[in-house]
Amino acid sequence: MPTRVQHPTHGQGTIISQSGDVLVVEFDSGSILKVLAHETQSIAAPEEALAAAMWGTPLVVGSKLLAHAICSTSDRWGVFSRSRVKLLPHQLWVAHRVLERWPSRWLIADDVGLGKTIEAGLILSPLLGRKVVQRLLVLAPAALVEQWQTRLREMFDIRSSVYNPDVDRPSADYWNVHRVVVASMHTLRMDHKMRWDRILAAEPWDLVVVDEAHHLNADERGGQTLALELLRKMDEQRLIGGLLLFTGTPHRGKDFGFLSLLSLLERDRFDPRLGLKAALPNLASVVIRNNKGNVTDMRGERLFKPSVVHDRTYGYSAEEQAFYDKLTTFIASGKVFARRMLLGSQRTVMLVLITLQKLAASSVAAVASALRKRLEKLNGTAGPQTRQTELDAAWARLRALDDDTSEAAGLERERLEAQIDEWMDCLQISEEEVPSLRELVDAAAAVERESRLDVLQALIAERPAGTTLLVFTEYKVTQALIVSDLRSRFGPESVGFINGDGYLELRDRSGHVQSRPTSNRLETAAAFREGRLRFLVSTEAAGEGIDLQDNCHTLVHYDLPWNPMRMHQRVGRLNRFGQKHPVEVYMMRNPATVEGRIWAKLLEKLDRIAVTFRSVQTSPEDIHGLVLGAAPPSALSELMSAAAEVPIADLDSWFDARAATLGGEEVVSAVQALVGHTAGFEFGVDAPTVPKLDLPDLLPFLRAALRANGKRLLESDEGLLSFETPAKWRTPRFFIRDRYERLHLQRHRVGDDAHRLLGTGVQVVEAALAAARDEVSTVAATSVAPESLFVFSVSDGVHTEGIAVRSVVLGVLERPSGIEVVPDWRVVLWLNELLGRPERPALSRPNGTASSGDTPRAIERAQRAAEDAVPALSLPFRRPVTRLVGAIIP
């Protein structure tokens, strides 16, 4: 009874048993099926073919072996995925780690700008292509949902539905009908109209991906966030298979919250009650972190240069200083007044005063606008209105958002601050408030031009002509001030803006609206990247989720946020892969103000902390981000507000005493955990294992596979490919055309042909690979071959549910000098070299010689070498079985 058969639908396989005309066959795809014997064709195993000298055409056999090696490499590394950006070693390494075992659960904590969407696409492409993952749920902040859908489609041709609450009705069965969904985490966390019941009643998800996963938070007293509660319920009900959590700031200041996040991945090994120390030995099995300081290209050259930070100081004019002094006195007297009030009102007044202090740190225009509105309201009412309950709730929510750096939180902050501004007239905030407000408004009106605008203009003048600038500010009024000034000097067509509302009110000095320009966030970002805008002025709405590195490397912090982590997020918009220059960062700071001095002290302390970590991590910038991410942002805000009452002469010593917890024991232990105990790509160790392949390495296979079927690949000077599809490729398994025109293998190609990018997962490529793997010929001999190549497939000898990789290819090269075992990607390179040799005509006809008596021993030596190499591969197979796929010998 023959052991190997070919089936027209299922491909090749090995017979396990036979009952009458029914065969039980384990097919090479991993499935075990019953088929009719007369529907199959007996084929010779490679060992039989070698023994009987059943030589095939080297071109056909080479294509077959190459197809096996390509599929193995792609399944394990994702290297041939249709990403439209250049793939980096650390991204391939991350995909490989995740794809090694299934279901896979990881927290991927790469630094901002290292390509998390690309890593996600490299992981998803082979899983979706092989149907290991058929139901996929991606959860992201609201503002990033559309971006995830677009990038997965444009970069990897992964199609998804954006969750629409309006169609999620009980009768619609939304969560079962839609199999690949991108949804807003902030929307799903609200159990609106029994939404959770429908989610929990749906079919399980093969994989759940969470972006900005630090929003899944918990603490001992306040419990867990709604988003974390939902995911935990789903996991407890076994509705989540694989789980990938992406965040650049996994530790947000509390070990309990960090470990609660990890407990989603492995509940038994990460108990928040046991503390971080107990979890350290297990971190590397679930946490991956790569930082910009260590990321390299394939040659080992570092891709990121440290940002260059410039401290651009300035002083106030006499009019600005007079206004600042009056406002400082007003805020100080208001705090004294508030301390005599009931606790609820006291808290509200204090927070109103802090808001005025924050606005003043941004611009005179911003705080003057708030003061004018308050004065108008007080003049127009008989007395304070009672809205204490609403104010308390709004302030509580605002404070809760302090440690949330997402764009969605930034938009909510803008809305809450505007609402609070409207409700500020609910209670008095100082004695003789109305006269004081009038005096402040008059003092602000005396400021004809803010000094910081002149500093910005001087900075622009110093830069080379045409230099693009990204300017960040916290407040829309300040944004309008900057935009107006830049438009008046450089023209409206050179200045763009991004904020949460999509419009700006540009006013004259008297406060009258002169114009109301609008802006689409994504369109404006694209115009800036493409060089159609020279200046982009943004609030925190561009602090997350927008890539702006293509045409800019200069960033200006026009004001300094009271949550320092936002500064790290801002710089991340430019300091990303693809940035060709060191990012120049300008911090505009008045050292005579409390805020300016506090920021200087804070940066000094961060630098000192970075020095202590240089023995384990070489990038101070990354240390800054980790420390800031692990420090409670509300504490930093409280530090800023409290400093207003400290005399300038005492500020340094006061800061050292009050800021002792920043970089304290818990923060340092968190940073040490992420730096020293997580998995990460190391070029010196891991680079030799990363495939040195890219999409153009598919070209020799396409040429050979077409030639083997009597077709020709037409190649233009631009690298565009056209061909007629062979009949063998056109099977019911694939939906392909009779002819293809203007395809290509160029990731960075632009223009009309950009979308015709080939790669694994594309139907015509999959059809070509399947047809080549199903070729009956398995062995060939040719004088073109410099040495013998035996190709083996390693698979699991027992059935294992849900493994991501069904089989892995190994090559054994036998030379007179000895035997070398090579991985699948080295087999691709060897066969590409063989099939691309000038002697290609010799590959198109059968060659060979009579089988020698050494053939069985050669097969035995190669088999033994392959089996000996298997344990080092750490494959997810319980009983690895090694099978000879084919061979090419000289």
C-alpha cells in the first residue's frame, strides 16, 4: 500500500489507514481526513524517488522546495507579508516570538514610534491567512479606531468592520455576524442597552488586540476600570483565545495596576496581591519591550539618534510681568479665601484657581479669555448659581484623566474644562472678586504682544529657510494666538492646526472673532507630512496616534504641560522610524516663573535618574519616558500648583523635599523590571536568527514557478510584473484572474500601482505556492548545484489544537567538508541562488545519474542531522516528526 498520495482538493498527504475504498490521510496542511481512494493519486516518497533515480526537472523540484521554505519562513516570521513599510529586525523578532506558540498572550511594551501597527500586522497576516484566527477583535482609543482600520487595510490588506453602536441591537446579532471588528475601548466599556450581555453571549474571539492597554487599570481602593472589567469577564467565560496588549507605558505608577494588567495574560502567575518582586522571574515570558536606543537595521546600525533638547528661555515684558504679578496675588488670596469655606466648595475653588494658573502658564491670552468670561457671567447674574454637584463631578472626572495620555482623554479634558469654565460662576473664588477681575482684564489688555511669540519667530528665523515646525500647546486660545501670528507672517496656506473640535476662532486684540477656520485631523496631518504645510500647531489631539516624522524634525513646546508624560508623547510624533534626523526639541520656558523653575528642576532630576540606569539601558530618553510613565501624573500636577505659594528663593530646596517620591523606590523598581526582566531584541544575540529576506526574494520563485508551467514573467524597467496565470494555479481553492498586469514587490512604491503589491496572503501568490508544493516530483540532480540540499519538514506527531505553526522547514547541506543544518530562510536563499544562475536552461530539463549505494546513507545522515537540530528550535510540538520533502543533488 502506498504511503504518499495526492488529492485534487487537499493536496499531498500520508496514508494512516484504509478501509475498503476509504483512506484516512494526514495531509501536509495538518488536517486528517477520510477520502475516497479512487480520488487520490499515488506518489513516490522522496526516499523512494532517490533510490529509484526518479529524477524530476530541477526547475520544478526547486520551485516545490522553495515554496515549502517560503511558507515556513512566512508562517514563523511574517517576513513576506504585504506591509507597505520596510520591516525591521525587532519587528520580525516580535512577530516570531508571538507566533512561536498558540494561543499566544503577550504585553508588547515597545517604546513610542517603533511600529506597533506593523508588528500587529506581521502577527495577524499569517494567522488570518491560515485561518488559525477567524474571529478578531481590536480595541483601541476612540480617536485611533479609524486609523487601525485604515492601516491594517492599506498596509496588510486586512479588512475589518468598525463597531457601530447604532446597529448593535439584539435582533442584529452584531457580535456573531462581524468576524473582524475594530472597536472603541471607550465605547465598549459602557454597558449601554445591555451591550455587555450581547458581547458575552457571542462566539469566542480567536484573538483580541488592545491598543494603549494601560487604560486597563486597577487599584486596591478604586477597583478596576470598566474596560478591564469587561475583558476580565470575557476571559473568565473563555471568550478570548490569544491576547495581545500594546502600550508604551505599561507601568503607570502602581505595581497593583501593572500586575492587574499582566493577570489578564496569566492569572496564576501574576497576582496583584503578591507584589512585583514575586512576578519578576516570569516577566520575560509575557512582556516584550524594545527601546529606541537599541533598535537597529539589518546591518546592526542604530536607527534612532537621541533627541536634542534646547532650553529656550525668555523674560516677560513690563506689561506681562505686571499682569503675572497681579494674577499670582489673585490666586494666592483666592487660596486663602477658599480655606475658610466648607470642604466641597473649598476643593472646587482650589481647582478653579489651579486652572487659572495652568492657563497663565500657557499664555496671557488663554487666561485672559477665561477671566473675561467669568467677569461677564458675574456681571450678568444677581449672584452665584448653585451647581456644586455638577462641578464636583466634573472636577473629579478631570482629575481622574490626569494619568490618561490618550487622545480620547485629551478631547474629554478639553470638553470638561470648557464646561467647568461655564459653571465657574457657581461660587465666589475670592474676596472682592469682581473689582479684582476687572483689574486683571485691564492688565491683560495692556499686553499688546506676548514675548513668547517673538521668541518663536526668532527661533524660526534661526532655522534654515523652509524648516518645518511642529508646535504643541495645551489650550485652544493659545493655539489660536500662535496660528494667527504665523498666518500673518507666512500666509494662511503655510499654517495648519489640529485640535479636538476641528475649528479655531481667530480673534483680534479686542476679542472679536475675525475668522473661524476648520481642520480635519487626518487631512491636516497628511498635508504636513507631504510638505504642503510648513507649520503645524496642535493641542494634545496630535499627541497620540499621528505620525508626522516624514517631513519634520523640529518640535516646539510652546507651553509645558503639567503632566510631563504628555511631553514624551509629543516627541513621539516625530521621533519614529523613518525619521532621518535627530529630533530637535525646543522647550520655551520663563525661569522667573514658578512653572519654569519647577520644569528645570524636574528635568535635572530625570537626567540624574537616567545616569543611574545607563549600565542596563543606553537611551536616556527611554528612561525619561519610563520614569514619567511610572510616576503618578496627579502628583506632578499637585507639585506645580503647590509651588505657586513658595518664594522663588526657597523653590530649589522645597522641590527637592517635595519631589523625593519621583524616582522613588516603587518607580525605580518598576523601571528596573521593564529594563532588566523583559524580553527584547538584541542585535548581537538575535540578529543571526532573523531572516535576511524581503519581498523581492519572492521574485526567483515567481520566475521559476511560471517557467515550470510554461509561462513567462514579464518584468519592466520599473520593476512591474505581468503574467498569464497557469492552469494549475486556477483551482476552486483560490479566486484568481486569468492574467495579471503591473504587479510589484516594492514596499515603498507610490502612485497608481502601489496597491498591486504582492506578498503572502495574496490569492495569486498563495495559488502559486500551493501548486508548487503539490508537484509530484521531489528529487532532482543538476550540475548547477554546488552541494546536496535535503529539505525536511518538522511537524507534530500528535494532534494539538490551535497551534500557530503547523510545520517548519529545515535544510541539510551536505558537502565534502561536512554537514550543515540551515533554517528555512537560508533554504530560500540557497534555492534563489540556484534558480537564478546563468545556467538556468540546464534547470529546465531532467538530469540525473544512477542512484549510488551511498544514497540511503546520505538520506540517513541528513535525517539524523535534522532531527538533532530540532530541540534547539523550541518548537510548539509535543512529538516532533521529521519528514523528507525533497532533495537536489549535484
